[in-house]
Amino acid sequence: MNVDHLGIAVPDLARATALWAPALGVGTPPVEEVASQKVRVAFLEVGGVHLELLEPTSPDSAVGRFLESRGPGLHHLAFAVPSVNDALAAAERRGQRLIDRTARVGARGRRVGFVHPSGFEGVLVEYVEGP
Amino acid sequence: MNVDHLGIAVPDLARATALWAPALGVGTPPVEEVASQKVRVAFLEVGGVHLELLEPTSPDSAVGRFLESRGPGLHHLAFAVPSVNDALAAAERRGQRLIDRTARVGARGRRVGFVHPSGFEGVLVEYVEGP
């Protein structure tokens, strides 16, 4: 298992990219819209881990509600695993509540699945399969 | 620059360790008290990145106030840099407000320095020097 990326909720993707890219010493990344999640995202790589900047395309979205209630900031922690379904099943065996019972396709076309934040005491955890 | 660790605020370090260690497939880490920050911490390694579980030893501490206002969860993002002082100076040149103007000794005896969360739109960023 590895840390794949760290999701950061931002109100304005262009402004956030202009803030983070120079601080990390990286170029401007492409922007991807994930319609199913109502977000626009950009991944910035730093030493093998990515920061995923997430801008909601609607206030009626998980990230939009997060921004409304908590403001911008750290949103979720994603681990790379060989099998998202196996990782979700293991979480369920540990008694953790799931958001996704099986993998679905997320950003970058990768298979992903989320554990409810109650499962990790307030940390929203995502499992993601390698490309 | 690399992601060194990710700080997670927890109300009970033993309980949080018992939750995270099996999920990451790692053993129980040692506990360190950082008196200057009024926290007890434990580092769990996952693929070269660490999760730093932080339990306040007093409600009158940065992590205690964070738990009180936001509840447990993702707290800060730490980058390994060659020089904390250089990284803080670069942040200041980018117009970011600093918490520390120069490096001080933090957990694991490492030199650390923090940028104010306003500098990264709600994300508390730490710079830490290698061991």
C-alpha cells in the first residue's frame, strides 16, 4: 500500500493551481472534469505523491458541501492498492462503514472506492487502483 | 521536495493507532511526547510517507483547539525540504503568512517550520528537514 494522493478542496481551481504549482516547483497540470462527482480536478505531483485539487462544479456535490461547511482545505487521503474491492471488503470486515461497496471509475479513469469518514475517525479514505 | 508526512488530529492516540495500524498493515509505533507543542504523536509508515497521529496533551494547544472546533481528521501536510529556513523564506517571498519565521525542533528531533493555513487556502503546511 502507498499514499497515492491527497485531495484538497478549493473554491477556484485556477487560483489554487497558481498557488500550489510554484510552491511545489511543478508546471501547470491539465484539468479534468469528473461529471459523476461534480468536480473539476488537477493533479500536481510531488515526489511520487499527488495533490488532487478539487473544485466543485455545483454547490450540490460532496466537495461543494464540504466547502460550505468546513471551508477549503485537506479533504481526503487516497491509498494505492492492488484491488479496490478487496480493500473495501477488508474495511468492512474491520467494521468500517463504506461509501462505496464496490469500485467505480473516478478521476484519471482509475477504479476507486471510498470508506466513510466515520471509519477512520474523521478522515475520508479513498482506495485507488494503479493505472 | 517530497511529501514527508500527513498529520491527523485524534482525540485518543492508542485508539487511533489501533484503528490505523491494521488498516495500513504495519505494527504499533512508538509514542513520542512533543512538550513544546503539547501533543503526543505516533508515526505510521506507508510506502515512504508517514501518517503522524497527533493527540493533544492539553485542550489549550493548537491540536486541542483544532479538535474542539473541527473535530478529528486531517490536520496538516508536511513536505521534506533540504532547508526549512530557505523554504520559509521562499513562502514569505510568495506573500504567504508564516507561523514560524525560522526552523525550530519538532517531533523526531527534526527541524520544522509552519506556514499559516491562509497561505495555502486552508491547508496547514509544514516544512521538515531530513534526519
